[in-house]
Amino acid sequence: MITLAEESASQERLITVILFAALIALTLGVTVWASRQTKSATDFHSGGRGFTGIQNGFAIGGDYMSAASFLGIAGTIALFGYDGFLYSIGFLVAWLVALLLVAELLRNSGRFTMADVVSYRMRQRPVRTAASVSTLTVSIFYLLAQMVGAGALVALLLGIEEGETYLGMSSDVAKIVGIVVVGILMVTYVSFGGMTGTTWVQIIKAVMLMAGALLVTLLVLAIYDFDFGSLMNDAAAASGAGDAFLEPGQRYGVEVPGDAWQTLVNKLDLISLGLALVLGTAGLPHILIRFYTVPDSKTARKSVNWAIGIIGTFYLLTLVLGFGAAAIVGHEAITEQNAAGNTAAPQLAEAVGDHFGGDFWGAVMLAFIAAVAFATILSTVAGLTIASSSSLAHDFYNSVLRKGKASEREEVRVARFAAIGVGAVSIVLAVFAQNLNVAFLVALAFAIAASANLPTILLSLFWRRFNTRGAVAGIYGGLISAVGLVFFSPVVSGKGVDASGNNLSLFPESIDFHWFPLENPGLVSIPIGLLCAIIGTLTSKEADAEKFARLQVRALTGAGAERAADH
């Protein structure tokens, strides 16, 4: 005999499956349409450079506001209060660096990838190879975190408990199915739709995310008669930390009584994380290529202004989502569902739906926010995949292997095969990594981008003396130092266990080979990347003042941008 609870769970699952299917059908329809618009290399890599500032602004928002932003930040605020908002601040402030130093100059100077700018006045093959390695590394780390999150989200929202099955799937099988489905979809979007299809998927996702976040925010505030102070007081009371919940020091920069060294390490780790977030955004390959999808630098600047407005508004909404989850769902219910708090936003959506409309509307709200989270993952992985495939086809295949002699048709074909390859590798790695704590991978991707990519881009644009050896040394130095320091950090081994006995590092508690005390390498790896670039430059006599002058003219005026990679 079917109980009322089982009937309700079945109803929730059915609504979730229907919304997921509708979302996938919509995005695949957009991809089919986009495939008919994609005829040249410019169409595939940059959407024909025909997007407006508003469209590209929404696409940047859709690309940037990943599952880590939506689920992770809301959950962190719900569990740690004030400290959780630090991620939001870091992610938002980062756009000032992109706006003031990168967006306009990059759009004017390059054609499809960041390597077009970095390699313009240098030897093509070593610089483009290094740029491809960096792009692929950042993208894979980022992709892994998103795809593992997708698997966990699908299993969780289908409500498959230990020992149960749904549609013949156990919880573990559902996670793998989620990862494979996301992988297949992202390859489909990129292979068939190119940048046009990917951009419209990102725009749809941004609209859905803003609508979903705004709806839940308004419902939460309505419960409290739009008195945010009362909401914060209830959140602090329910958190178990009291007024300290509203003050810094719950998670980052924690002061350890009687241990001055650990207190210093905690504070340096906070600075390191902040540096990676603020400087990393302007070096993320999937963000940089968005500046090439608009017709001119003025539109690139306008699109960043729109992105800042959209992203800033969203991060303000996460404050209400986080504090609302703490107050309405409760600390214990959140951690019982997911120790990291990643399900706080869906749980809050279900709770406010229950409050205003009963179990059915609770199930509808949960399914809707789940679909939004799924769309968030899809758009981010599509952006990462096209950044990787474009770099492999344009930078490595055409410029390195074929020495610039590949036709546009050939380059697009290779990009499509590269997307399939990146998707296959990501699926396999994510399946094996699904039980690991991979939350640090996003922060590591930012650290690599800040250490390897941003210094090289800025020195290429602003330092006359900069040369090939400096660019290669800067990229590899920043990349190797960031990855290497994380490998020997507490994130990988030696962090111990939490109060519930859960291992906090990637390796088992019995294995400890860490010697680097910080969890985020940015404070050390960013200066190393910059120093390697400077030393590499000064130890080489190569210099081309004429090409630097031409690059400056191109960067400031946009003259010849269409041919930036065709010299």
C-alpha cells in the first residue's frame, strides 16, 4: 500500500523530471537553430560577433554565475553567515579588473582566444602551446566541479535514498547518469551550436536564474513582512552561533586562541582566496572569449557594465537566500541533507512553497529551483567546453601544428572533435571524482587564471620589453606553482576530520604529505607567475618595439582586430 509520503515523493520526482525534460528540450531547440547560423570559424568561435551589449551582458552573467555561485554561496551564507558573503564580494569586485584593464583592450587586440593577444608580437608556437595548456587546465578543473555537482544534484532531487531505486537507478547510478547527461549535452551545444548556441543557452539560464532567485527572495521577505533585520535576527538565532553569525570569523580568518601561527595562517588564507577571486576572473578563458562575441570595444565595455549589474543584483539576492535558509530551513536540516550546505537554496524554495501553497507548491518550487540549478551547470560547462575546443583548434592545431595554414572549415571541424574529446575526458574524470570533495577546484581554477593568465595578458598589453621567453615562463610558472602548492596543501592531505568524522582532505586521514600551510595558493603563486614572466623576459634579448607599437594602436582603436591572428 502506497503511503501519503511515498505518493508526495513520487509527485515531486515527476514534476522535477518534467521540468528537467522541458529545459533540455528548450536548449536543444536553441542549439538546432544556432547550428543553421554557424557557417564560418568566426561564427563558431565568436558567434559572428553579432551580439549586443545587453545580450552579451546576460551571457557573461550566465557563464559566470556557476553552480558554485548559486548553490555554494547561498549554502555558505546559510551555514557561516557574514563570512559566506565574502565570496560574493570577491566575485563581484573582480569585474572591475576585467572592465578597467582587460575587456576593451582584449576585444580590440584579439580574434578568438586570449593567445591571439599574448602571441601577437612573439613567436607563435611556444606561446600558443603554453596558452592552450593553461586554458585546458583551468577548464578541466572548473568542469570537474560542475559535473560532479550535476551528478549529486540529480541524485538528490530525485530523492533516491540509500537502498532505494527510481526508474531502475540507485543513488550512485543516478549520479553517474547525471554526469553523463551533462557531458553529452555540453558536447552537443558546442559541437552543433558553436558560440551562438552556447551564448543563447547562457542567456536563457541567466534569465531563469534571476527569475528564480528573485521569486524565492520575495517570498522569503514576504514571510518577514519585508523586514530584513528581523530575518537576520532569526537566522542568527537558528544558526547556533548567535550574534557571532552576523560577524566575520566563522569560517575565514578564524582566530585560534593560544595558537598565533594558525591564526596567522587563517588570515593569510583569507587574503590568498580574495586575491585569487579578484584577479582570477579577468584571466578565466571562458570569460575572456566572451569579449570577442561583440562587434566593437564599446559594446564589450557595455556588456561588462550589464554583467556587473546582473551579477551584483544576483549576489545581493544570495544574502536573502542564505539568511532565509538559515532562519526558515535551519542549520541542522541543511547539514543533514548536505554537509557543505549546497542544497540550502532548493530546501528554502521548497519551504517557502510549502508555507504559501502547501506540499504541491513546495514540490513545484523545489523542482523549479532544481531546474534552474541544472541550467546553471549546463551553461557553465558549455562555456568552458567552447573555450577549450576553440583554444585547441585555433591555437594548437591551426597555429602550432598547421603553422596557420588550416582552412576555416578544417579549424571548425577540429574544434568540434576537440569538444567531443574534452567532454569525454571530463565525463570519465568526473565519474571517478564524484565521491571526492571537489569544492576547491573552482577556487584553484581562479588561482591558476590569476597566476598564469592575467600577468601574461597585462604584460603583453603594457610592457614594451615583454617577449616570448617571458610569456612562456609566466604561464608555466604560474600554472605549475598554483597546482603544485595545492597538491602539497591541507586540501589534498593532512587536514584531519570534522566533528562528524568526515575527512576534510582528498586523501585519507592516515596520509599526510602537506608542507604548504595555505589552502589557496594565490598569495604565493600569483607573485611567482609574475616573477617568472619578468625574469624570463629580462634573460632574453628578443624585443620588437614596432610590433608593440602596432599592438598598442590595435588595443586602443580596434584597427585590424579582425586580422589579429592572421599575421
